[in-house]
Amino acid sequence: MKQSGRFGKVAAMWAPIAVIVVLGVIFIFVAIERASERAKDPAAAQSWKPRNAREAIQRLQRISASTRFSSCCFWAWELELAIIRDDQEVAKRIAIILGRLQRPDGRWGLGTDWKMSEDDFKERRAEDAESWDVAEAANALLDYSEAFGDQSVVPHIRKAAGYLKNSIRYSGGNPFLPHMPECNNVLQPHSTINAALLFSRLPEFKDLARELHDSGVSMGFRRFLPQSDHKTLDPPRIGVEEVGDFEKIQIGYYLLLMNDQRGGEILDRFQGLSDINDSRGAAYLVLAYAKLGQWDKARKFAGLMTQFRPVNGYDYALKDIIDYVNAASDRHAM
């Protein structure tokens, strides 16, 4: 009986400790589950509030790993946001990631296999590039270098410029950039003008920049398509429809950055969501106006885009920019 009583006292003494241990194990399990869910769910990862630069990059890596088309422009636009925020530590880490993602020939791939269109001469694979993506990433790296004085990214910028130069197609003796150099010869105005912007910022490419600028503007918002053999561009088939508003907004933004006031005239066409046929274009306007320092317009469109729902990886970067402008509107002068 004495032994039984002693056992009961010991059991009673250890019972609270056992409960604490069990609760601790449950807490750890729940935390691991939540972390695992964040890793699988980009929306959950996006809502995570990082406390430092390391966690900020972890958050972006989780979004990138769980979405399609989240390699090149996702990181380029997150880099632009870090520059806008004047967050040099996060910007540097993103610049390093972009450098690691770049392929030896200077391109950044899509990151996801894609459908083959009627004008393609091969299937679109994850390693294939969109030329405007490459110019977008290289321009973002150049923005970073100029903002923080980091010259370590210059080799990556020059490799991208080399890739774009080697990807030029000629039609009527004029240079253009194709949509996807590895897959088609569909000449695009926004691809051509974005490459012109990059080249205009590199002294050794100034002449080529002017030629590409003039070629892109001459396209009048229309694509130039190859003949039925997918190669012949003399003469090209002129696209029946104009490019979408997303591409038009990009063109306007790139032209303004090259001090071509026609860019402002293009952007002024878009005064509200009813003027834009692509929500991604409206989201990009927030980035464009923030980078141009036109914070009244950036805030206006950010306020209109609070319900923007990301689909692809790069959309999550645009959503981050929208959220930042909405939250930080009082930090920037009109």
C-alpha cells in the first residue's frame, strides 16, 4: 500500500510536466505544419511578414518555388521594389540570386515549360527566354548598381546585353528583338524598345540603341510575324491586332526612361481601370510610376488594384509593389 501511495505521488508530481511536454510537441508540430504550408502556398508565403533580410529572401524563395513563371521578372521586380524601399541588404541578396539564375549565354529562362504557338519553330521550355524578360532583369540590375554603387553585377548586365545583341533579327535592314529567340521569330515592339533602353545605358551600344528605338517605335504597337516557314522576315506579316495594354504600358514607360516624351503620351491614355484591358498592365503601372517618382499616380493605381489576384510568379512581385505603395503612401511626397 505504501508503495502504491508513493507511486501515486510521483505520478501526480510528473503529470503537469508531461502535459507541458505534450503541449510543447504539439506546438512544434503545428509550427512545422504552418511553415510547410507557407512553402507550398504562395499566398500564405506572401502574407508572411519577415523580420529581417534573411527572412525576406526566404519568403521570396517560397513564393518562387511554389509558382509558375517565377524566375526572371519575379526577382527583377522584387529587386526594383527593394531599390524603391532603399533596402540595400535585400537588394544585394536578390541581385546575387539573379546572377546565379543567369545562364552562361546571358539569358534568364522562363522557369516553366510553356505551350507551343503556331508561329514557334520549337516547343517552349523552361530554359528558353523571352527577350523582354532578359532586358527587364538587366535593367533592374543596372538600377541596383546605380542606386547602391555595386559594380559586381556589371558582368551579368553585359552578358545579358551580349545575349540580346546576338538575338537581334533584321527585317527591311532594321534591327528588332523576337519574342523568344530560342523558339520563334515573332518581332515585338516592347521587346525591341526594352532592349533599346538597356543599350542606351551602356556606352558601347549607343548607336544600336538608337536603331532599336526607331525600329520599335515604327512598329506602331503591332508585331511583325515571319512567313509560314517561321524564319523569313523580308517581308514580315504585320500583326492584325495591336499588342495588349500591358505591352503598351511597358512601351510608354521604356520610352519615358529614354527621354522620349511619346512615352508620356502613351501612359496618359490610361487614366483608370476602364481604360486598361489587362489587370497586369494596371499593376505594372504602379511599378512604372513609382520608379518614375510620380507617386500621386502610383498611389492612384495602387489604390485601384487592392483586389489584384496573382496568378503567375511574377504577379506576386507586382502585388508586393502594390501593397508597399498603398502602405507607404505617406512616406513619399506628391
